Amino acid sequence: MLNFTVSGMTCGGCINAVTRAIQSKDSQAEVKVDLATQHIELKTSLTKEQAHELLEEAGFPVLS
């Protein structure tokens, strides 16, 4: 289980973008997003570094 806090998520489209970004490399990944806290929880086979890079590439800077 990986956890990230990001910035820039404001709507359902952002949730879809995050989900697509992660699932582009791990189609079985489970992605949970909380817009209010800007928190993302991932159940994935990706490493933390891989997930971090995908989130940044999707336009969501990782804060922690």
C-alpha cells in the first residue's frame, strides 16, 4: 500500500487522470483519492518511485 499527498486535484477529472496514470503501468492497481485532503492511496505492484513519477507526469506534484 502506497500513500501520497499531492496538490492540484480539484474534480472528478483529476481523479480519473490519477487513476489512468497509475493504471497505465499497473492495470490491476486500486486507486483511492480523497479530494478534500489531496490524499491518494494505492494498492499496486509499482514501487513508490514509479508511482511518484507517474503522478508528477500526470500533473499532480507530490508533497509527501
